[in-house]
Amino acid sequence: MRVIGLVLRAGAVVVVLAGLFALLDDGAPAPSTVAAAPTQSTSSAKPARKPPKGTFSFAAVGDVVMGSTPNLPPDGGAHFFDAVKGDLHADVTLGNLEGTLSTVGASKCAAGSSSCFAFHTPPSYARWLKQAGFTVLNLANNHANDFGPAAERQTVAALDRDGLKHAGRPGEIAYMKANGIRIAILGFAPYPWAQSLTNIAAAKRLVRRAAAKADVVIVMMHAGAEGVDHQHVIPGTEYFLGENRGNALAFSHAVIDAGADLVVGSGPHVLRGIEWYRNHLIAYSLGNFAGFKVFGMGGPLSTSAILHVTLRGDGTVQDAHLVPAKLVGEGTPALDPLGAALVLVRRLSQQDFGSAGVTISDTGTIGKA
């Protein structure tokens, strides 16, 4: 992740790419359009077995950074999620932990660098994630290794101590159970310390392994270029500052073909559209959710959402809706009564996926065209 827009870092204010924050320009044409994929087929590589009855609730958000030492939220982070935690509670709640829960290791950034960013918060902050409602965190992203392997191990230990599941390291699958339904969570990113996003064949094999043991498989991908110029899903591989950020479209379709039931994305730091593919949902980016003094702010960079999905035991969607949120102040998560995310995601979904794009009502209900 590179910080784009207005960056708050160690008390300094750096203006970068000013003037890019025109929110919800409904009249602007899409820079590219992805052809709509047929949605009639429901076939996948899932093992043939009788699915369990019942449903479970799932919630997901994008990038979460609870500050970076020494720039930490007031009250030691105890009230950081207060404005949104009522909307985070579900049987399974997933977020992308963008950074480390660590006090050890050396920063990847050279001293005094203004273009490199490394994030670490105290290991004790895992309890605030737990109290907010998170049950599983994705560690497949570009900041999981900000302070090296020792800090990554400390992060995992902190999550384990507070009973939080984690996924995203090479070969790692988080298994959970809700209402008698076995659930597998996997994370992918284009970095050596993560399960590879760019090796799609290996990703499919891992999804099949998860599907052999679970009734429902959920994938989180950290994919795509960053910033307000990259709100659209484009065909082909995306690059950002020379770095391969994966082919989000091909990856998402491939893992669903291999047996995944739902794909949620993070990484671009802006919301992207949501697609129906073979009757499964793909939310290509849920944007920034929380980032105390670390993220660019303003317009689409501060527009966020919480995705809620009720899934049946066979992985199909019973219902889904989007809760509009935003980053306020210095990057604290809050709900958005104006519903900017609904307008934005509705437009992007239609522009990028046509009839395969989701519909979103004024109350956030997700449907089909």
C-alpha cells in the first residue's frame, strides 16, 4: 500500500495528488468496462455431498489499521470501533489487518523516508478487534511483513491469545463452525509472505483442499492498483508503481470455479463494484475501513462499507446488504447516514459488470439485475 491523497504521518501533513477527490461523479464515463459473465451456471468443483441445513451470518470490511506507534488513537484504542461495532457482529466477521500487532523487528522503511510506510500497533490491540466483533483477520497483504518475520509471528500470537482466527500466510486456511456449518477462510496477496494471488493454479488447489473439509469457502484477496484513479475493475493484470497487483477478475472467477462461495477484496483503498458470478458474490474492494493517521482521506478514500451476507449451508446467498460507512476525523470508522457507498458501488457495479453487476436499493439490499 502507498498512501494516496492527504497523508497524516507522525504529525506531518503532506499533500499528494490534490484535487483527485471528486466523489460520486455519476456523469463520468468508466475508463473500462468488463464484459458481463453468464450467471446461470451454479457448477463448481465442490465435493458432492449433502449440505447442512440452516444459515449463518457473515460480515466483511476492507483495510483496518488502528494507528501506528507512536501515533495511536485516544484511550489506547479502547473506543476506536465504538461507532460501528454494532454493525460488525455476525457469526463470522472478516477484516484485512493492514499492518502488524508488534513491538519487535526492524521497519522495512529507511529512517526519514517520506515514501515508505510501515505500520505496527501494540499486540494488546488484538482485544479491541475482538470486542468490535471481528472473528477472523486476513494477513495476506503488503503490510503484514512491515517489521519482518518476528513481528509477523508476534501478530499471530496476539490474535491467537484473543481467540481470533487468521488466514493468508502460505498454505494457511482458517476453519470455523457456525450453526452446524463448516466454514473455511482463505487469504491471498501478491507477496512472498502470503498465499500467492498471482499463482492462480496454486490458489485453486488450496481452495479445493478447503472445500474438501468445509461446507462453505470464503476468500479474501488483497488485489488491484490503489487510489481514486483505480475504482474500476479492469480485465488483465493490474500494476501499481511497477508492482504486480494481480488479475482480480481472473483470480476471483477461478477460485469460485474451484469451489469458493464468496470473494471479498481489499487493497485499492477505494470501493469497487460487486459482481454476481455463477450465483456467487464477488466484492472486488471494500475500501478503507479504519486507518488512524495513516490513510489518505477525502472523497472515495473516506467512503467505506460493511458487507453483510447470509449464506446457506451449500454456500448460496440467502440475502445480502451493504451498510454505508466512512472514515471521520483522523481515520476513525463511522456509519454514513447519507449512504454515499450505496450510490458509488451501485454505479461501479453497473458500469463494470453490466447485467452481472449487483443492484443495490436505497436501504442497501443487494439483488440481481
